[in-house]
Amino acid sequence: MWLCSAALVLGAGIPQEEFAQRREALRKSLDGGVFLMIGAVDSEHGDGRSGFFQEANFYYLTGWTEPGALLVMDGDTEILFLPKTNPIVERYTGKKLTAEDSTAPKITGFAQVMDLDQFESQLFRRLEKPRKLYADFSHAGTEKYKNVLALRKTEDARPLVNKLRVKKSANEIALITRSTDISVAAHKVAWLRTKAGLYEYQVAAALTNVYFENGCERSSYPPIVGSGGNATILHYYKNSRRMDSGELLLMDAGAECSYYATDITRTIPVNGRFTPRQREIYEIVLGAQNAAIAAAKPGMTLKGTDEKSLHKIVLDYINAHGKDLKGEPLGKYFTHGLGHHVGLDVHDPWEPTNELAEGHVITIEPGLYIPEEGIGVRIEDTLLITANGAKSLSQALPRDPDAIEKFLAAGK
């Protein structure tokens, strides 16, 4: 009923030309230096249980999804280094491309593809004269290369790549939209699965099944499905409790499809009807989110205390609406940041005090978590910042409490 069309599921990815354009943009910031980016290895970003996923920055620059590769760039050249074949490993995980394969340049999009054994000689040839070396040694698979360069001063390569990643291309926006559309469909299926007596993990299973049915590779993050008091735990992953009538169920879940993530949260009543107090708290969170979405545009920030801060807009709204059981403002129950950037990572690299710009993709996710009342409410949407405002990519999933109750009643 809620599954996406085949055309959407099989939507286009990122063409080789765009990866090449990203590398060219990066080359302009090297200032005559040499750039080294190290891909993930099997034991680091995947195993026999979870499969392999490429490190995000390496994928952003290369589009390459096989393990053990390296990228070296300078002002004149770019070389992709691939490991030799390992027949024992390939017996388990399949055939891998090597530099010896004549089709390697066409398949990878690199004019120069070399064997990994040539990496050190090629790198040090470029470092014979004094030049900056930019490298990323932040993930586990990079340790042996860090030792090779132990006496060489390096500068962190990540800020150069992160600066490029923050603004999304049309192709990236299309892939994030696809992930979001599938996630909206998954939430709707999970809503209809929800009822008193079921366990949280049964709802989580309904969510993730839609991801996989629609061709997505994995969740953007472990699904958070928290009922009752569990909804007040910000990153509740156990999903092990039985749900009871009269409680709220908070679902924070998104699919990752073709390496691009999304992030959506909704809070619904287990029995299909909000209590008066639940509705009161819900409408405060919704009003705060609406205020932030209306204000979101280039020049605003996700964090801060001045008039450009979307976080300040939300906190001021919450404190001006409603009280806790002691008659005090509710702002102290909003206990996390307002949002973050989304892309290859569900928390894409970003500086929360930097101004938003057209082409940024962010979340707006206010929440109130009141343990003494057993009420936790979060409403989160993934938004594209446009020239003059913001467009919600997840707007097809109801937010209004009346619309939620109507959807639940019609489905049941």
C-alpha cells in the first residue's frame, strides 16, 4: 500500500563525472600540496555479519565501494590504488577489481589506476621537494599508513573535503529525497503495525522491512522505537519493551539508500488517540518546529543565542508555551541540539554556528522529554535549504495531531 514505485527505487545515482568534478574542486584548495585519502578495509567497515561499506569521504571523492583502496592527488595527477586479488577472500565476498584489469580506468573513472604495491614510491616521489601533505588518519584502517609517514608532518585532510560535502548537488538531493520518500513509507507501515501488546522491536522490524523491500542497503542509524518512558531516552536502541494503551510511541528512523541517509522522527499514540496532556505537549513541540521551519533560510544558523539562531527561536517558543507539573517553563526539557546536516552520513560534517546556505540539507527536530510524566515527544523532518527558505523533504508524513489520529483510525 505504501511502498514506493519501481522508478523511484531504481533512481539514478552519482555519475563518474560528478566524482571527477569533486576531485577537481578539491585540487584547487591543495595550494601545491599532496592529498592522501585512505579507503576503508573489510575488517573496519564491514564483516561477515554486516557487509562492507566505504568510508564516507573516500566515497565522496571516488565513488569506489570496494575495500582497501587509496587515493593520491596533487596539482597534476590523481591515482587510484587498488589491492591485489586475494583468491581466499574472493571465495567468500566475490571477485574484486585490480589495477591489472584493462577495464579498471573505465570502471573506476580514473585515468591512472595502480597496484597498491606502488603507493609508497608514487607518494614519496611527489614529496621529494617540500610540499604540504594532507591526509586523513582518523579511521582504523589507516594506522599502517600513519606509521609509514611517522616522520612526515601531515595536515588533516578532512576539513578540505567537509567544506565540499556541505552543499549538496542536484544528484545528491535526488538520492536524499529517495531515501526520505522510502522512510516516509516505512513510518506509515510502522504506524499501522502499532498497537497495545506488541513489542517495540516488532514496529522496528516493520520499518526496516520497507527499506529492504525498496532496495535500500541499511538503516541510516539503529532505529529508535521508544514507548512510554523509553520515549524520554534520546538514543534508545533496545526496542525491547511491550507497548501499552494510553502511551506515546516515539519512532526516530531513516533509511540509507545508495549511500545517502535521511532522518525522520514522529511521535504517535499507541491506541490511536492522544490524551489531553499528550496533545498539549505534542502541540508545543509542533508549534516550535513550525516556527523554526518558517524561519529556516540562508543566513540562519542551527545553533547560537542571537536572532539568527533557529535553536533560540525554538527554545523561546517552548518557554512561552505550557508548564511542567511545578508550573515552570518547559525549556529545560528540550535537552539536545535542534538539528544537523544530512548526506552521506546522517550527521554530515558541519559547524553548527555556520550560516545555512542554499543546497544545505538539514534536520529540524525539537523535542520535550518529561520523565516524571512518562512523556517524550520529538518531531523531526529533513529539509532542503532553498534560495529563500526551506522545503521539507518528509512533508508527506503527517505531523498535525488530528491528521495522525485520522490516519491511524483509517488504517485500523
